[in-house]
Amino acid sequence: ALGADISHFGLRWGAPWAAAELLGGAVAVLLYRAVRPEERRAEGLDQLAAPPLLSRCLSEFLGAFVLVLTVGLNILNGSAFTAWSAGAALMCMIYALGDVSGGHFNPAVTLAVVAGGRGKCGARDGALYV
């Protein structure tokens, strides 16, 4: 950020841009630790235990946020590829967070999974996800 700023504009936006990148990285580390607390556990613990409820709710929030942000920005810009970018965002979020919460990211999907009665998501968890 600093090198591009100096070569094109002088020192105008390079420092704030670099600070924003560092702040974004710090927020990403905190969210990763909140969503996946088992990564910091000692070796030998049960890896099949369900993640804590806070981690599951936070992963549902993050997935829904990224999906809504993607669709909203596409609509604001008048993009003809809203469906493609929403599908790509949803695919990335399901791949990254699906094993934490189930990857519903949509209240209708959560309701369908709870109503399906297969035990994939309990009524209490479903209510908290929505």
C-alpha cells in the first residue's frame, strides 16, 4: 500500500490504507479464534465434540453477513452477475464455516432443517440461529 501510494500520489493514502489492512487482519484473527476455539486446545482432546453455542451462532452471523453484503453490493452496483457472486460467497462460507454450525446462513434453510426432524439442528439452536 505504501509503495503504490508513493509511486503514484506521494504519501497521501498509503498510511491510512496500511493501518486499515492491519486492523482488518487483527479483526480476522479475533473472529477466527472465536469461531474455532478448538484450534487452541491441547492435543489429545476429543475433536468430535460439537463447537460451543457462541461459536455456532457467530459463524451463522458471519455467513449471513457476507451473503447479504455480497448481494447488497451487487444490487447497488447494478451487476448482472449477482447470482454468480452470491453463489460464490455462499460456497466459500459453507466451506469455511459449515462444519462449525451446519452452514445454514438463511432463516428459511434453518427452519427447513429444524422442521425436517432428522436431528441435524435442534429447535433451540435453530431459534438462536434465526
